[in-house]
Amino acid sequence: MLETDFINRERSRNLLPEGSRYLVAVSGGLDSTVLLHLLSRTSQAFSWDLRVGHVHHGLRDRAGADAASVQNRAYQWGIPYLERRIKADAGRKSEAWARKRRFEALEEMRIESRSDWIVLAHTADDQAETLLLNLIRGTGPRGLGAPRERRGRILRPLLHYSHNDLLTHARSHNLSWCIDRSNWNEPYTRNWIRHRLLPLLASEGNPQIRENLSRLSRFMGQWVASIDLKVEEVLNRSGRWEGEAFHLTGFPDTLDDWLQCEVIREAHRRVNAEADELTEPHLKACRDLLEGEIHRSTHLPGSVVVEGRRGELIFSRQISAQGSGRILESKGPSDHPTIDTLIDPQEGRLRLSEAEEIFMGRRVGLRELPVEVARDRLKARMSLGFAADAPLKGSKAGCWEIFDGDAIEGSLWVRPWKNGDKIHPYGMQGTKLISDLLNEARISNCEKRTIPVIEDDAGILWVMGVRRADRASLTDTTRRVLEVYGSGVS
């Protein structure tokens, strides 16, 4: 039985660590449905905490029905459901576009649900198809290697099983699944390989072609893994995570050029495992960042930014503000989420409420405080030497600010800061560019991109954790106090 073999494999290799939280990517098709079924039936034995992540996009006619089916199944099995809706622009409805946006959406949901890992349902058949696809496109040894069971924050626990293995399991448990008719759309190269090339090779060449290609892919993966061991040794000495950023510190100049490049490639993959591979110009730009004392940065594939700072490389992922909405959890089989009214898509901002939200990788919220409690908190902060703010020290730190509720104009919103934004800082005359404020605070370029601003209808009130505005400060006549708080997602 597939389930028994799955349990035995997991006990012997510990691919999915016990006690972790997993975002299971479920499209509604056969493979992902079986994956979710296996994980849900075995989660208690391994203390796994599961979340279902579904990407709803415009490339399939039945996308809405598929999403509703996945959500209802998650509800029936008692698993929280998250969804991202993406829409293809005119002329961009391609397989590559959908794949890229799918992984971006899954990473956003992983961060928002505070999951440790993303779990995908790739099988041995996918290995064979990927090898042929890369051969057709032109690739080196790494491109012939199998998709790894673990890469960055992504896990693939079904790579030892075929599509037929999963089909047998689904039928034996009377599982239903969605049929993706785009899988028969031959203009997509992978579909042509699946439905034309592989059957031709099997009938005219070797009936075991899928198994042989999968075995070759695993062998090449082992060969590449021997190189990766050397890379891992370097990263264990020189790499570390700080929040969602990966730091390469004390980068050894004694490494051979090829090994330096492989270390940079792996650091990039750890931040975004599904990004396109780095090219020679990308690698040269990264190595150039190590020279000099001036903070500089460059953009890499997959919305990754790398900053050079005093012999250190810092890799971080840029997440679009428009994709940072609320977590959508099932409340019932008919509860299919619609567009959240708290999101202002035109401005890429979120209206604050007493319900804690997650925005730009931070928990943010709003609450009312008794006036005397607020004054005591301000006095305590003043006694520690903080005149106007609780300073932000890294992405995991918490910060808060207090405002006169009656001086707020309209609603309170959180959004990313942008070039040209200004604030009238507390205790100062006139306005100041936020970019200048962050530079004066000696905040790195990577961290600058993670700092949101709080504003009302009249303008910016707080650069979160850095400086508040003079407006809406507490006075002797304050009767209502609002506290805005933010902290990194742990």
C-alpha cells in the first residue's frame, strides 16, 4: 500500500520534520489530492500542522470550480485553507508565467500562514518529463538532475512514486479530483512531452523509458549533490538566516571561482527555490558587490535582491504589497472567499482594524487603550531614552506607537513606503523624505524594503519602528487613544 510505504519512508529519512507547519500546495488534481490525503491521514503520528494553499488563476476555464472543490475538501478534513488569486495580463497566459506566479503566490501564503515548509506533489513521472524538457531547451549537468526532495523551503515527498501509484491509491480510497484539461493542450511543451514524445519512446524504443529517465535523473542529481556537499560546508560556516533574509558573511576569497559561483547560486535558491538559474552576468554582479565599503545592491531572478555590505552578501525576497492580504480560512463548505474589502488594490495598502492582519511579512494591528495606560507606557519609554519611537532591531522585533484617536482623519492604513514619501517627524520643524530618514538611521537597503508606513487620510503618521509624525500626538486634552503595533512573523 502507498500509505504504508509513505510512512516507512518518512520514518527512515525524516524528510518532513515532526512538529513543523506545512503549507500543502493543492491544485485539486490527482497528484496533489493524494498528497493531501496522505499527509492528513498521517499528520497526527508525526505531529504535523497542515495548511492548504491553492492558487486560483485565469488559465483554466474551471478555475473557480476547482478552488471551491479544494476549499470544501480542506473544510471536510479540518485543515485551514488559504488562497491566492492571480490574473494573467493580455499576452501573458503562458505555462512559464503561470509557474512563476504560482510559486510566488505559494511563498506569500507560506509567510502569511507562518508555515515552515511548502509541500509539492511532484512524482517520478515529473522527473522524467523535466529531464526531457531540459534536454530540449539545452542544459548542463544540473539541469539533468532530478528535482530535489528538499530545496530551500520546498519539500517533494512523492518523488519515489509514479502517477499510476497515486491513481491506485486514489481509487482504493474513493477519492475524487479535478481534471485539468489544459494538460491535454499540446502547444504547452511539457504536455507535448507527456502525451506525444514519451508514449512514442515507450512504444518504439523502451516501454520502461519513464523509469529509466527517472533513474538517470536521480543519478545526475547524486552527482550534482557531491558538488553541493562542498557548497554546504561553505554555507554552514558563512551563511545564516535573519528573518526572511539570508546572509553570507566573511565570504572566503580563497575559494575557487567555480565554487564561489555555486555558493552564490545556492544562497539565491534558498531565498527563492523556484527562481530561474543565475547567469554569468548575475554571478559577476554579485561578486562585484563584495568589493568596497559602499552599500550596493543588484536584482536577481525571482524577485530576489542581493545587497553587498562590507564583505557580506544579503539575499532577500521582494513580496508585492498587492499580494499581502488577509489569510482566508474555511468557515464552511459554501464559504468561498471573495475580494477582501480591507484591501485597497489601487494603492497597495491595507486598512487597519482590531483584527490582526499580516502585511509585508509582519503582523500589524490596531487597538484602543485607556488614556492613563497609554500615558504610563509613554513615560516608561521616555525613561529608557526613546523620545518618540520603539526602534526596530531586525525583522523579528516588535514595535508600537500611540496616537490621539480624535486627531486621526478618516481610516488608518498600512502600506509600503515609496520614493518621494515625506513625513513631519516628531519634535522637528518641517518635513523630511522618508528615504533620508532611513539613511540617517543607518538601515540597510534590504531592511528598508521591509518597513511599512502607517497613514490616515491626511498623510503619513509613522514610519514603523523608525519615526512617528508630530501630528496626532497625545495632549492634555486627549480622550481617546489608539495604539498601532507591528512585529515580524515568527
